[in-house]
Amino acid sequence: MTSRQVRSVVRAAAEEGFSSVGVRLKPPASARHLETPDDDFLPSTPHERFTADTCARSWQMESNGRMADDPPHRHAAPSPEESHRAAKRAKILETCRWKDVDQLRALSVSDAGLISDELRRQAWPVLLGCADGSWPTAGEDEKAASWQSLPRHRDEDQVRLDVDRSFIYYPNDQSVAELDRRKGELSSLITEVLRRQPYLCYFQGYHDICQVLLLVLDPPQRAQAVARLSALRIRDYMLPTLAPALSQLRLIPALIHAVNPRLWRHLAQTQPFFALSGTLTMYAHDIQEYGDIARLFDALLAREAVFSVYMFARIVLRRADELFDTPDDEPEMLHSILSKLPKPLDLESLISTTVELFDAHPPESLPAWSSISSNSVLKTARLPNAAARQSLADGEIFFQRQVQELQWAERREKLLAALWKYRKPVSTVGLAVLVGVFSYYMRRSPSTAAWFSAIWRGSKKGI
């Protein structure tokens, strides 16, 4: 085809408003009555020369329809995997648009999770129940929006120390100056959340969780997402003591007993505190690859608050053969093994088998579940979408109730210590008075009766 013929073809295509590949470049002539007509359409601009070259090459086709000088894969059809990911991406965007939380939860737990940070920025706020306009912004009343003017939180010194140790493993493609900027953002994020919710108590490892949300979410999304996560999903870890967090760990031996009694007996002398770091930080302190922790957060944010505990139980169960190689009379060695996550972790398999464990042995089937406070996040967020429907005010109410329960527990311990001190035989009248006082106390504090009941059942069952 000659150059003159090429120009003729390009000019005809351009007059109809199409490029050589069928894409409309401008409206047809009938719709361009207000435009200046083209007198001479010659391939003089880079775009026109590219179009002319493409048009000329379109005549040099092989019998299979591929350009003669194209690599074999250029026009290959997408693979089934690529097609599946494209369809899933479209489905995620659609569910985020309509805030279909049930469908979004299923997509988050399914293979590959939410696929990319671009989609997580759409999905995570929906899973956490974030609402537009419910968080103070710079455009609102300056006093309400400025967290810097709020009273200093009691834990800010510890925040600063921990932030200085952040971003150790990821991101690993940024300069020292960029990482320093990230640390400044992380410090501001944590401080804002704590100053706006001063009742919360900071714990070491909280910064590991916050840095994941900081890296994924856009700046306007971060504070509200972290605040809701803190008050409604990890509240048990932000109480004045870690006692409620340790109570959660008691579910792990109960799950092991339900699935593998032999392994439970093997670990009977090993306390479940080996799981504290993983569950406390949503595994962000232990997983070193950014892509892995972002993927895991897809599942943890989508599932119930207790899901992270089930996940550690599943990890222990998967390591049964390895654990049996260590004698059961060496609990320190077993603790050391269990406190470190295995590598590789195989996240997709871990998530799917944890779902199976949860379905086979729901929390209500475990004896240790009754000892969990009704105000614990494990129960206030027991239903998948419960936390997303709750408000920050709800979280504060649950928090204050838990604090009251902790105070009751402290008084109870003092009372039991006094009873033990005067455990020697006393007169019948004195004993009757003591029993009456203790019975009255138990009626005023239902959690006391539940506590003694749990101790009695545990002593009988050995769990």
C-alpha cells in the first residue's frame, strides 16, 4: 500500500470520527456543524503519523489474524485466572458501591482476598462500618476538627518510642527521609485516635496494626478506621489490664481439645500465652511481608473478632507432628516453638481451614466460652456485621462496663485472699455470717458466680 493510499484511508476514517482501530476520535460530521471543518487532514502530527502507521500495518496480516511482526502473545486472550480476577475486581467494586457487607465479607475471605490496595481502600472502610461525615474534618468547626488542641493522652511517650521502631520490614522501597515522614504520619494517626478516645489504653504492638492501615488507606480514611477498629474490634486489648486478652487465649486449648485430644494432653503443661503476640497485634508484629499482612487483614476485618484466636488454634493444630517431637515435660521449649509463626505460613490454606474450624466448632460449643465477659468484643462482635453497625459511643459503653468488671474482679481477689487468710476453723456463727456476706456479694456481682462456676467446671474437667 502506497503512502498516498494510506493518507487517503486515514483521512476517510478521520472524517467519520474513528481511529484505525475503531475508536471514535471525534463526533461524525453531522454532529460537528459548529466545528471548523478540516481542509487538509495529513499525517503531520505525531498522533496522525501513529494512526497512519497502524493503518498501514493492518494490511500486513498473517493468516491467523496476528500482525506479522507482533510477538505471539500480544493479542492472546486473557487466561482463565486473569478473567477470574477481573470479574472478582468488578464484583468487589459493586459490593462496595452498594455496601453489601455480607457479599464483601465472602469476597474478602475467598482466595486472594481483596486483590489490591486500590480495592482495599474501597472495602476496608465498609467492613469497619465507617460513614462519610461522621469524623471531624478540617472543613468543620476548627475546635472540633483540631485534635492537636485536645489534652495530651497519658500514653503518648510510649507511642513515640514504639513509632521510632516502626516500618522495620515494610515498605522496603523508600528512602530514610520517606520513612521518617511515614513515622510522623503514624505518630499523628495514633495520637489523634487516643486523644479523641482518651479512655482507651495504648498497648505495645498497637502501632504494628496502625501502620498496616496507614499504608493501605488514604489519609482522610485512616483515623476513623483505626478508631472504630480500636473501640469495636480490639477493645479487649485496650483496657487497663490484659486480663481480658488472656481470657481469650483460653479458647485455644479448648479448640485443640475438641479437635485433637492427644495434642491437648501433650500441651497440657504449656500455657497459651504463646499466642499473645499474634492475636494482640492481628499478626502484624510477626508477619514480615507487606502483601501477606494486607491479605490477612482482608480476612480478619471481614470475620468475627474471635477469628484471630481460631486462626492461632489452627496454626497449632497444623504443627502437631512437629510438637510431638518435643517432650511434653519441656513446656518452655514448646512455648518457644509455638510463639514463632511457621514459615511459610500458606495464608490461603490457613484462612480457609480456619473458616472450617470455626464452622465445625463455633464458640458457643467451647466450655471456655462461658467465662468470656458479655461485654468482651468476642461477644459484642460475635455476629459478623455487629461491629460495623455499632457506634463509637457503643464501644465506650462496653469499655466502661468491662472496666467495672475488672474492678469487681480485683475486689473479689482481695476477698478471697481474706478468706484464705482466715481459713482456720471458726465458730459456727462466724462461719454463717461469712457465708451470708459472701452470698450477698455474689448476688450483687453476677460475674462472681460465673467465675466460680467456671473454676469449678475447669477443676472437674481439667480444661
